[in-house]
Amino acid sequence: MAVTDDAVATEDDALYVLTALLLTPATFPSVLGDDYPEACAALGLAPLADGYGLVLGQDGQGARWTVVVDDVSLVAVAIASWDCGMEYDLSPDERSMVAALPGWPLALAVAAPNVPAPHDPEPGPEDAATPPLSPPDTRTWGPAQRRMGADEIALQWASWRSQLDDDAFATDTDAEKAAEDAEKPAADTEKSAGGAEKPGPDAGEPADDTGTSPSPSGTSHPGVQRALAEAHAYVETPPPLGRVRSAFASGGARTLRADGPGWSMVARTDDIAFVLLDDEPGEVLPVGRGPELPGLLEALDKMAVRPA
């Protein structure tokens, strides 16, 4: 199959390129799996150290195809150019083509001009047992939707973070203590004849800059506790490649992404974390800094896979 992005195809087997993705240990479509080997397995590929490029397009009949190439650098340059609003003619050499897979693993809102609407190609005799690639069903919550939700949080971190203030991480114990303090007589909370003393957290209870307890409300959830425990275990026993990834963030921080069976976590090394669970459809559970999260994030960042 020839790969082209010309406006008009001259052969039915030419491919109109619509978009491209990287499939590497540091950057892969998380909809395919919790880690790089799992994502490769979803496409029937061996988890090569250098990874692959995925070119999504349509042939002259409008059929959807995902072309896998081993020229990762070429695909990376194309993606970077498009992200900057620049034109780039992505035309991988046929010698770099590893596989041509029917269907698309992701839903695309664009289509090639002057060809029939996107559709799955008719399977050949050798393809009868292999269904075309297809995006996950967004009507039901599952691992793919959980990972896609984590992708969105990582992409729109500032927007998600702005919905929370530090009071959101006060625990039930903190609320009970505040209520008890409010019921105490003034003599119990202020010293007379010696200057006023404002009530504050117990001497053994750490407090953040806002005076609220850094103990996060999210950690009371058993699913979040399990996710954090498994993330801690990654530090001692490295998980499959790509389970923990680190990307650039503003202010010298890093954006961390960790995944595991039934959970995904997105965090900034200088801030909080968000956890999504298969068992909590559509819920985003925040985890405050607390005394342990900073150390965990630092350790995960040291072992995380980073883009080249």
C-alpha cells in the first residue's frame, strides 16, 4: 500500500494520511493499554525498544487503515510540525512499513476529500478471524475510558486543578475537629491577659501553607489506597515499560502518568494527583500533597520513561 497525502488518489491502494501517532515506551495511545507492551500487543506488534509510528488514513475506496512504520523520527517530525500549525508531507518509505491494519484504534472527526465516507475495508480470507481496529465504546465506562480520562486531565491540568482549592483535601476528622473547636468557649481557645492565641492544628499534625490539613480526602477511598500502594511498589519493582511516564510541565515541574490494573494516576511533581478507577465510572478523585505524596512522585519521576 502506497502512503500519500495528495489531494487526489491515482490508485485505489493509495493512502490519504489524516493523522499520525507515536507508539513508543514514552508516548503511546493509552486507549490501547496500561503500558507499552500491552499497547503493542493490542496491534499484534512486538514491543521494539525504538517503537513505531502509526499513520491513520483512508484508501481510494474510503476504507480506514492504520499503517505501522518503523521510521519513528519521521512520524515525530510530522506530528511536531502539525502541532505548530505547519504543513508537512508525511510520506513514509514503503520499506519502513511494518504492517497495514484495517480500521482505526481511535475515532477521527476528519475524512479524506473526494473519496467515500470512512468505513472498514472488506476482510480478505486471511483477515476473517481478525476484526478491524475500532475505537472504544464511549457509552460504557471501562479501562480504555479511564485511561482516556487521565489523558484529558494531563492535557488540561490547569483547568482541572482550578476546580479545587486546598480545602477540598480536608478529611472528615478535620471537619469534626473544626466543629468541636467552634463549640468550645472562648476561654478554651484564647489566653486572657497574655495576648490572644488562635486555635490551630495539633502540634503533631502537619499543615500546609493555607493552614488546612494536607491529608487528602481521596486517600480514604480503598481504590485510591490500592492505586497508591501499587504505585509505591513500582519504585521497588519496576513495572512493564510505559506504566510510569514523565513529561514536561511548566515551572520546571514534570507531569507524571502512572497506570495499573483498574487505575490511572495523573500528577505534577510540584502539586497534587488525580486518580481514576475502573470501579468508579466517571469519577476523578483528587489526592492532596500530604506527607507522603511528594516523595512518591519524586521516586516515580526518577524511574519514569521520558520522551527522547
